[in-house]
Amino acid sequence: EPEAIYGDNGWIVSKAEIKIEAEDIGSGFKGYKYEVIDLRTNRKVKESMNVIDKEEKIKIETDGEYSIKVTLIDHAGNDEKIETIEIKKDEEAPDISRIIIDQNTVSANSFKVSVTAGDEMSGIARYEYYINGEEKPKVVSEKGIEEITGLKAKDDQKIYVKVIDKAGNVRQSNTAYATTKG
């Protein structure tokens, strides 16, 4: 199990270090060799050419989805056991390029707002729409466009959106403003 901070859905949201622990009854566990395969491109991105001391850790620093194949080596030089570990790593919050209130939809008690956001690694899980500094979101949605209803007439409205990716990383938008009609 990697030493890391886990977010949502099994995604690692920090640097990941993997310590290999094993036993060998015969000559004893000496170390290991490994290779790291990027599952999106199916290409080898890292490997050890020599036996790694059993106290050293495998470090995964770049976001991605990886398969790590580990071959254990005993003191006699025998390949003992092959283990495969799969990890998903996403430290980056979603990107938000804009938030817009469609002024043509502003009424006495509602308006439509759209958010343009993306997350290349784990994907976007949800949008949380906050109105006028409320602690709880007015709307939680899987869509980047929503109609916000139940607003006061002739009132200044401030809205911001939190975009959460499937790993649990959060980014907050700038604030957008509208005045409801009366």
C-alpha cells in the first residue's frame, strides 16, 4: 500500500511512496527490481536496472494511472515473487476558465449560470453552486450549467462555484454578480 494521502474513489492526492516489505525463509529478502507502466499510454515510464535495497521506496511524483511490477530478489540472487500494484494519482484541482451568469435568464427569483471547467486526470465529479456567502451549496450538480431558483426579487446576488474532481480535489471559481428583477 503506497504511503500517501488518499482522496476520493481510491485516488492518491499527494506524493506517493511505496515501501516493499517481504520475507524469504531461505537466504533472506535482499531487495527488488521494478518497472512502472503508464496505464493511459501503456508505456514504461520508470524502471530499476539494478537491485534496489529493501529499505528504499518507489516514488511516484507525476499524476497518472500506473501499474508497478515488482520482482523480489533474495540474497542468493533468485527472483522470488512478482507483485503488481496499481495506483491512480491526481494532485491537481480542476481548472476553471470562466463563470458566467446568463443575463438574458435573470428573472425576479432565478437565473442560469454556467461554469467552464475541466480536469484531465480523474475527471470532474460535481459542481457546487454557492449563493450570497451561504455555507451550504444552493445546488449540487454533475453539470456545468444550472438554473438557480428561489432567490429574492430586486436583490443583488453573488455566486461562486466549487468544482470537485473524482479524486476529491477542489477549486473555487471567481464570484459572479447579478441583480434579480422585481
